[in-house]
Amino acid sequence: MENLNVILIDDERRVRNTLRQALEECGGVNVVAEADSIESARQALAAHPTADGIFLDIQLPGGTGFDLVPEIADMKKVVFVTAYDQYAIRAFEVNALDYIMKPAAPERLEQSLRRLRTHAEQRNAAPEVSSPSETTTSSQNSATKAFTLSDQLLLKFGNKSRFVPVNDLLFVRSADNYTELHVVDGSTALMRKTLEEWAESLPRNAFVRVHRSTLVNKRFVAELGVESNGKYFIRLHGVEEVFSISRSYTTSVRESLN
């Protein structure tokens, strides 16, 4: 594809210059605009609505990068570049494409650029038509929007955050006012989000509810069996735990897995 057109938004000129140089070294990138505040960022976004990528800092004069979310119809163009890892969960909630800690390592920039190119190619292949009011609402409510299997969830594991593909979730389980997200590599993230919200936002053709407190990824189902008492159960690849299926979900689980 052609070069990516990107916008750099950071209040420090030195940081913008360093980022610009790093992107130029990666190749295939045109920096079409720069901004150093919320107001100048709004002007840059309005002047370049078809930009392929937005590299956005969090702390800006006049507000934060999150204040710009209503101005950005497609948050999958946004790569947060910041020195503050405590905003990782909020970046996930607005469905940003990526979240890079300063100073941006070349390999992380390359990874972000690959994701931006993939998204740009998908968008150009199948453009979506929507009104400005619809896209603004979508951005504002993206915490509960439906994800696709190719989406990346920015999850916090202890003191560190990283992106996890939706399709790498093994299962999601209620934990009081939180939910546990169990990942294929054995790690677990804790989110302040209900299972009902996950049931609405995760791809319904890929995840199935086996209990009022548990959603499982069908990709990892190793066995669907029946216990001696007639109750069904599920085993997942790489998981020792056996998941009992509530009788109220038995029919829907069997139909979903057939």
C-alpha cells in the first residue's frame, strides 16, 4: 500500500522530533501534521480527517488525549505514546490500536505501523458508511462495543500492561465486581467490568456462555462431555479446570459447538 499518513500530537517539540525521525527510519510514513495542545490537535484532526494514524500523548496543555476521543471517529487509528502506564486500562476502554511507553522502541513502532497498515487495508477494502453522529457515538461508547477476533485488548497484568488479541482469551469469569480474563499463555488480568458487558462485547460466534459466571472461547474447547448425573461439562486445551455447564445453558452450548 501507499505510505501511511500520520499525525503526531505531543506537547514537547523534542519528543515529536525524535518520534518523527524514528518513524522516518521505519519507512513508509508521511507525517502530515503535528500538534502540541488539545486545541492545535483538534485543528490537525479536522484538517486531516483521512489520516491513517494518530500518535497521541496523554498529558497535553488544555486537557488529556482522552478528551480528543469524541473528535476521532475511528479509534483504531490511535497509538498512545506516553510515559504514564496508569492510563493503559482507559486506552483499552476506548479501543485504541496500541499503547507505547516512552521512549518508543523501534520494534514497538514497527509493530504499531504494521497494525496501522493492516487496519488501513481493511478499511479501504470494505469502507463503512456512517453519519457523523453515529461515529461520534461509537467512539464515546466503545467500551461496550462489539469486538472482533482481530481486535487487541490492552490488559493490565500486575504492574505491567500489554496487548492481547481477543482470540487469545481462554475464558472470562466473574469475580465479585470484577472479571478475570484468562489468557492462553496462562496469565490472568482483572478488569472492573461485568460478565454481562463481556457477553455483549465479545464476538458471539467465538465465545459461548457455559454458566452465569463464565464465558469460554470455543477455539480452545477440547471436550464436551456428560457426567454420571447427566450434567454436561467442558474441558479446554491447556486448562486443568473442568467447567460444569449450567442446565439453563446446556442447549445453547451444544448447539453452538455443533
